[in-house]
Amino acid sequence: MPRPRKCRRVCAMPENQGFEPLGKQGKCCGNKIVKMSIDEYETIRLIDWEKLTQVQCAEQMGIARTTVTGIYDSARTKLADALIHGKMLMIQGGDYTLCSGDKENCSRRCCKKEKEKER
């Protein structure tokens, strides 16, 4: 039996739940949708936008650096797929807990699991 996934601490929910290519509003459907989890979005935000290292990102999210590497690789692959192939990108689901912004609360393990909806 696989080990249960550890919740990832997320400090900022996405302002947008998805993106779609110009000129294709409402026409993207079926296998043309790329689903990115909230924790994948958070790694992109922390590493690419906030310019944190993977070690700093791991500390911020409360997970191992090797886990961050895997999440980051997955997120970048999904971004590339959406951009290159003109697919809709949906940001939803994942195993995460929302950070309250208080340092003491950041270290607690109060996980609200949001299961990604299966296709």
C-alpha cells in the first residue's frame, strides 16, 4: 500500500481558476484540458515568481526538497503542454492546507484535503 501524501502548505490561492487560449473561449473541451493542482501552482508561484530556491520552497510548503522537485517538474510539463498545444489550463484540487499567514499556524499539520476530480 502506498504511503499517504503529505499535505503541502499553500500561502496564496490562484486569482484565476484557469486560462484558455485566445480565440478558443468555450471551445476547449475533452482531452484539450490540462489540470494543474493547487500545490503545483504554488511551486510555480514560489520558484518562478517569488524567486525562491527549491530548498526555500520546500521549507515554505512544509515538504521535502525532492518532493518539490517532482511537483515543479510536473507543473512545468503541464504549463508547456497548455502553451504549446493551445489547451485550456484548469487549476484545482491537490493535497494542501491553506496557510493563515501566522508563522505558528504554518507549522501545524491541519490538512484539508481537496481531492482532484478524476476525469
